[in-house]
Amino acid sequence: MQINDQVEADRWVGVALDSQIQSASSHPVILNGRELALWRGESGPARVWDDRCPHRGMRLSFGFVRGNTLRCLYHGWTYGENGHCEAIPAHPDLAPPKTICASTHGTAAKYGIIWVNLSATRAAHVPDLPNQPGWLPVRSVHLRASAPQVLDGIAEFDYGEPARTSMPAQNACVVVLGSDTQLFFALQPIGLDKTGLHVVVNESGEPQIPRRQRLARQVARLRDTIEAGGGGVWPSPRTL
Amino acid sequence: MAITTDPVAINHWIACGWPGKVPVGGYWDTVLLGQNIRVSRPQPDIYEAAILTAGALGRRLPVQSRFCCIFTTLGQDPRPLPQIDEFDEPDRRLINCGSVGVNTSPYRMIENFLDMAHFPFVHTNILGAEKKTEVVSHKIEHRKDVDEIWATDCRFFQPAASKAATGGQMTDYTYRVMSPFSIMLYKNVHNDPGRNDAICMFVQPKGEAQCLAYMPMALVDDVNTTAAIIDFQQTIFLQDRVILENQRPALMPLAPAAEIPTKADVGSVTFRRWLKQMGISFGIYEKAAA
Ligand code: FES
Ligand SMILES: [Fe+2]
């Protein structure tokens, strides 16, 4: 028997900003109701596994990192980056059988966002964006709204200047503001009425931290507007 | 919540309160296997229980007051309460730690109580240490005469085994699973190798994944205050609760491939096999199989 036996679509979904996931940490993430653990070793890329230790089902997002292994909080079973169990503390002299493995998922970091693909095939690609380098984190927010509602909200929002919206993929949205600023929104469907939104920006000029901080506040305004169910007014380009 | 239709789960005596919860002349409303009940106490030593339907009292339920707890049953032919002699020894200190709510299935709780491998990680520097994590092999048997599961010859290194311990020690444990909803352990007393502390856990399943745990103890300890002992026990239990409420699924999976045991889990494996054989379905993950 498998506990998670639903068939997942072959697509990549953004679940966090790469910069938010510090080294040696583990976090809970929910994607379409499925509980996942997002963790990073002391070095290297972040990984996404089912939030369930194969031993007795403890959530791995409660685990702790030693080196580049994730250890379960319940009995300390130690999992390497490929998901294989490397140590069982109750039996220090035993080499764990190769069959003991956490349930791992395709994970990628692109545009400063961590992407997950829950399908077994993983033939799809992470959505293609025009400017590959130069994407910088703005912020992540959680919204009490469905993913389609959030997409509508992003498209309808009054940005206070000409804005062109496009959708390079399902659950992904690019908004070009004026001539030099692109905002990219990755949507993470959490549940029917809950969506995560991970936002990065690409500017043609020198990246400016104060400007990104203002953008981060505006993303919070966007969230409030969507949750209130209306089309708010984005501040004028000058204040951006 | 609707009452369970599982005849196996119903035919047990189940803890449904403790004296501190039910004032003399008063009552305490609670839930048993999905059924609302009222436990009342007309006189200091007399308890009564009855089914509660939409605020009205229905069928009277039998009651036993034992091991510092109040027990009742919804079944017609319940398995008798276990015999635990330690609660009748005159020089024992009987301590009831009250009840703690835990959102998981009763069997996850029994399994956690039966498990030594988690001591170094969940009760770090109290019941175990990260330097000594080995679970040495021990004996597990299903004692057919009493239909209980016993684990004997259990030994584990403990930095601070009890409130009375004064340093690290190898602690000897014996575990006894007395029903799907009750378990106890005997652990050696720090200053008297001939005697054991007896610590019980009676689980009141309110729903399939909502429980109350009662932990009465019969101790050989003339040093510590009751408050200090309760405090120690609560600290341990709250550490376990973090684990118990974050196991997935909360209901107990019985399919052999659902979770992966090792040698240290022989107790858990025997317990799960026992549950499967008795055909219990309440609180079990695989509904179709039950
Ligand atoms: S549940 Fe993870 S190590 Fe036991
Ligand atoms: Fe414990």
C-alpha cells in the first residue's frame, strides 16, 4: 500500500523563493493538499520530499540537518540527498538496506524560485522566461483565494502604468511594467482556497534594494486586494 | 461524531475520566468512540455513567473505578480490566497525572509508549542520549493465556531515568500491552534492584484520531514530591505529543508495506499483527481491509 498514491500531473510548480530556504533547515510545504518537506543541507540545492518518514510516518519537515543529510526527529533515521537511508541509530552497526528511501520529487532552482514536479515522468520543463539571469527575490505571500482567483487578480490589478500580462505556463504569470521592469509570479495551489505566491523581479538597470523593498510592500497590497475581492490601485511609477 | 460501529473496539473497558475531573455532586461530559457520555459522581466514591443524546441522558453504562481512573464500556461483553498488582501494594505511591489530549489514533500512542528507539531524539538527555542510541535485542511475546503482549529484557542507557535518578544508568524495562487502548511498563528503581516502578497509560479514544491519555503510576519513591513527579511525567509526555500529532497518516496503517520496521520495532510489529488478528477497524487506516 502507498499512502500517497494519487497520480500527479507532469508540471513544475514554484513553492518557495530560493533565498528563503536557509542552509541546514527543513520546512513544511503544501501543494494541492499534499504535504511536502522542503529542506536544504549545509550546502547545495534545496530538495522536496514527501513529508513522511518511511519508518513510522513522522513528518520530515520536523527533521534536522547534519551535514548534507536530513535526520528524522522521531528515531533519527538519516537520509542522504538522494533520499536513501544511510543510518538507523537504533542499530549503529547495521548498513540500512538500499530499499529504505524517502519519497523524493523533482526539484529545480530557477529565477530564484524553487520548483517542484510531483510526477514520476518529469518530461515537462520549468516555464521559460525571457531574461534567464538577473531575477531577484521580491517576496512570498500566502493568500486566502484559489489559484484562478489569484491569476485574475494579478491581471486585473491597476499597476498605475502600462502593464502587459502574459502566462508562460499554468500557475505562472509575467507582468511587464513600463519599459524596464518585469515581475514574475509563481503560483502554488495549496488548497481550494489557499494559494502561495512567489514573486521575483528583473530590471534592466542596476538592481536596487530599496526599490525591491517597495515592491515587496506592493505585493502585500496585491494580496490584500485579491483577498478583498476587488481590483486595487498600484501606486504610481514614481513611488515604485 | 457518530458512535463507532466496530464491535471489536466497543467491547473494552475504557478510561473515561479521573477523580480530579469529576467534582463530587457534579459531572463531566466526554466522548467515547464517537459516543457522547456523561460521567457523574453522586458521592465521593461513587461514579455513574450514561449515554448522552442531544443533552438528554440515555442508557446507563457500567462503571469501574480502578488504577486512579474511571472506566466504562459501551459493549455488552467487554474484555475484563487487567490485573496490576502494584496498585494494591501498601507502600506504593499512587499518582495520577491527570489527562492529556492528543490528536492521533490510540494505537500510535500505544506504539510510542512501547518504543525505546526514540528516547535519544525525543527525550534527549533525559531518557536517552545521542551518544548511546542502540536498542539491544529484547524478547517479545504474545502471551496467549492472558492475551497480552509482553516485551522483556529491554535495556536502555538513560541520563536521567526518573525524577529520583541521580545520574546516568542502564534502565531495565518490561512492557505490557494489555489491550488496544492500554499499556504499562515496569522500570527498575534506582535504589532498589528488587522492585519496579509501574507506569500505565490508558487511552480514551474520543474519535479515531482524538484521544485523551491517563497515566497513573504506582511508584517506589519516598523522596520526591508529587508535584515534581507529575511535572517530570508531563514534560516527557508533551515531548511525545509533538511527535504523535505529526505522524502521517494519523490512523494506524496495518498493511505490511505501509511503513518500514527494523529489529528495534519488534514490539510494534507484534502489536500491529495482534490488532489485525482481532479485526479491529476503529482508528485503522485501511478501511476496506478491515
Ligand atoms: S519515524 Fe522517522 S525515524 Fe522513525
Ligand atoms: Fe516517549
